[in-house]
Amino acid sequence: MNDIIKKILKYVFVLFILVGSIYLVVKDIDFAVLINIIKNANYFWVLISIPVMLISHWVRALRWKTMIDPIKPGNKTWDLFSAVMVGYAVNNVISRAGEFLRPYVYSKRAKVSFSSLFATIVVERFMDLLMLILLFGGVSIFFNDQIKLALPNLQIEKLIFPTLLLVVVLCLAFYPPFVNFCLRIFIKPFSLKFYEKLMDLFEKFSHGIAILKTPSAYIRLVIESQSIWILYAVPMYLMFFSFPFQNVSHLGFDDALLLIVISGIGFTIAPTPGAFGVYHWLIQNAMMKLYGISSEEALAYATLTHAINYIVQVGVGGLFLLRENIKKLPHKEDISIELE
């Protein structure tokens, strides 16, 4: 019964965020103007952005290969790309579910431990978060006033210490002696059985973060991580040319980087599938306050950038779902078997 109540509360919360963000986005919108702007957009730039999106996902698969090779050499990038796209497709329908499905799909295909692969996903998310923090730090230095305009309730100065603390905690979480110490002090005195179970699980997990023991791969990981975020920004930049924004003579790649950081925050914190609603509000709000763009133009841009990304991920990911012969999402029992 408790699980049912938790699920109901979770769905109610997600629905509240979804409805609330959509209301904020459309409350002052003239829909006739919005539809006309979207209809008259230059879709050449939208089409040009699609290959760039796919390349960014391919680079993510390459980075995943870099992380998995110390565990099991000889991984095929195409198979990894397939699992990545499956994960994206499911994330856009069921928030965060793709994070479990991606390693599950590849563990079945490549006969690799699910726990080891899931550990690489955790490391990957840590790297994405770290890269987002670094990008946010960079744009905060060069675009401090713009950030405060786009995110008026965000006090950057107060985030410095919590951010550094988060980075330190995340780094320590991957340091075996620290984890062993914590488990021995805080778990073992109260439950030896639970302690042994956690130790066994962490040992399997440690196998999956073998890349952290390979310093020679760090430079490659950094380059691949930077490339992913730069490639994320390219479609944002290209689709500037889809709209004849009023009162704005030119939007550059630096503006696209600023927007990708803002949207990255949205995708990180949004509980809604595909950051639906939250993404639209953040981008619309930023473009209105930073560039004086009308609410209809800003929403049209947010809608088009989100829609094409959604279509690519769900469409291509759906095809790979057929390739992987995934007819239903795995149950917790299926994943627990992989962890044993």
C-alpha cells in the first residue's frame, strides 16, 4: 500500500509541475500569433540540425565505449548507440526510466554485468553534472547579468559552496576506502547481513567504474564530454536562423551556449518526461528577458527546438527498440537478477 501511495504522490507531483509550467508558458500567449510564427519558420535550419543531434548522441555512445572498454574490450559503437537511443526514447515517455533500460539493453546484447554497466551510467551522469557545473561557472563569469535576468530567483553566490561540496561528495562516493570506512562505521555495527550485502554490491559496482583507475583515458573522456555539450549547443544556434526575431539583429553561438546551460539545468531538475513544460518555460523566460523577444517568438523557438529533439530521440530510439526486441520495460525483479 505504501508503494502505491508513493507512486500516486509522485504522479500528482509530476502532473502539478507539468500543468504549472504549461500555465506559466501560455498564460499571456496569443495563439494565433504563435501558430503563425511556427508555420512560417524556416524549416531548412531545423532539418540541418537533425544530423548534428544524432552526432551528439553518437559521441555519447563513443564516450560510453571509453568507459566500458576497461570492463569488457571490443564493444561495438553501433550497439552502444542503439542502447543510448533506446534510453533516450524511454526517458521522453517515462522520466528517468531510460537510465535503467540503457544498461539493461546492452547487458543483454553484450553479456556484460548489469551492475557494472549501471555503474558507468552513474559515472556518466556525474561527468555530465560536472561539465554542466563548469559550463555554468563559465557563463556565470562572462554572462553574470544575463544569468540573473534569465533566472531571477537564482543567487549564484550562494551556490558556490553547495556546488563545491556536492563535487567533493560525489568524488568521495567513487573512492573505495571512503565507502568502506562509511559502511564499516555506520552500517556494520547495526546489521552485519546488510553490511555484507552492501559491500558485495559495491564491489560489483566498483568493477563498473574501472575507467576511474585508467588516468590515460581521462583526456579522451574530457574531450568527448566537451564535444557532447558543444554539439548540444549547435542545433540551438542553427535554429536561431529559423525565426526572424524582432528587435534582435544577431544571436551568436555564445547565446546558444548560454541557452544550453539554462536548458541543461531544466533537464537535470525537471521531473517531467523530456523536461516537458519546464524546458519551454526556462527558454521562453530567458529569451524574453535577455533579448527582448516576444513571448510568442520565444515560445515558438522553445517549442520547435524541443519538438525536433523529442521527435528524433523517440523516433530513432523507437526503431532501435524494435532492433533490441524490447516489448516491455524490465521489472525490478529482472534487474535484481542481474545484480546477483
